[in-house]
Amino acid sequence: MRELEAIVFDALTRLDSDVLPADTFRSAIGGAVPEDPAPAGKSHLANDPLSTIFGYFPTLDEVEEYMIREAMKLSKGNQGAAAGMLGIGRQTLNKKLKKG
């Protein structure tokens, strides 16, 4: 753990911009960076239905957008029916549709 703290401290002391230099970390770990099949910042959880749909564990915003799209498809564009499926009011759905 002390070695990691020293690496982070060294990287921070070399900062001359808003971007933390990755070269210090790469040299400390020998340039090896593990491959992650999920998009940056996203993790894949085995046996998770959301990971099956999205390919990774999605954010709440991503799930909300997906649910709205699916409800709109199932209701053939009827906002009142889609809102009913989602358990929200039609005006709330309308605001969410305008936001996205």
C-alpha cells in the first residue's frame, strides 16, 4: 500500500495541468493495463439481467431511458398508456421525453 501511495504522490507532484499523468502509473505497473470488455467506468456482472440487456451494469438514467423507449414502443406512441405502464403521470413522461 505504501508503494501505491508513493506512486500517487509522485504523480500528483508532477502535475502541471488539470490532467493527471498516466505514465507514472504505467511505469509502476509495468505498462500492463487489464482489458475490460465493458465501456469505461462500466462493470459487467454475471447472471445480472440488466448486464444481459446492456452488456454492462447500467446507470439509473440509462435504465430510465430504456424503460421509456420500451413503454413507448409497446404503447405504439401513446404517452398516456406508456405513462401508465411506467407508473408515472403523462405530464411527467412528456417532460422526460423532452429532456432526452
